[in-house]
Amino acid sequence: MKEIEVKILEIDVDSVIKKLESLGAVKEGEFDIEASHYDFDKEGVSLRLRKIGEKVEFTSKKKIDSDRYKIRDEFQVEVDDFDKMDSLLKSIGLGDKIDLHKKRISYVLVDVRFEIDTYDGIPTFLEIEAPSEEKLEETVEMLGFSMSDAKPWSWKKVLKHYGKI
């Protein structure tokens, strides 16, 4: 699956939620997310294990170059046990990792996902994921932002921007 997304930094959460709901977006929920990002970067591939409530996902993402959007080929599977999967990854030499916690509010509008993410010590930001670059641009503008507000950044670049890593 191809992931095409951007981030809008330092949003007014209440205004964004009001706009999403006025457009008919459906709230999927609020989640505490624990994520481990493993020190594995072969040919632009990154590995992530995360826990969203009771659900555990293991994901690989391969970077596709783009200056305007964050584009990744993404492969994800659900696993039964976070700790066992973490142990398995450590057993094959992936012990160095970054562990992160964030609070997320998720909305969906047809085929576009909206994630309002809050990490400790970082202003809340909006992640918009769409099935195409055109749909992404249309959605950014529909929310009242411009593409100059949109950052094609990974979570790591956001944390670096705020001096957290």
C-alpha cells in the first residue's frame, strides 16, 4: 500500500476538529499509542512496532523520494503480542530503538485519514493521508490550509524540528 501524507504543524485542535466534523468526517477514536522504531535503515526502509490500545501492528515503510509529500510503500501486519515481537526483533539484532508515546485523535472522511497527534513537549500537529497527491492537496485546502503549510516530514523530522531528538 502506498502512503501519501503531509503534516500541518502547531494546529488549533478545536478549530480543526470543528472543521473536520462540519465536512462530515467521522471520529474513529482517541488513542494512546506506544511505538518502537528500530535502528534499521536499509535502502530507505524503516521498521516500527506499535501498540494502539490492545491492537499491535508491525510495519515496514520504504521511502519514495518527494519534496512535497511524505510518500512510503507501507506493509503492515497485526501481531498478537508487543513484547514477544519486540523480543523477536531484538533476537535478530534490532535492539537499538527509539520508544515514543503519543496521544492521537483519528478521523476519516471517505478515503482520507486525519490524525491529530500530541507528543509530550511538542505542539499538536495534524497528519493528513490521502490516496493520491491530488486528493491530498484538495483536502489540505478544503481544511483552510495551503500546501506551504504542509510538511512532507516523518515523525523523526518533527521531533528534530522541536529539539526532541
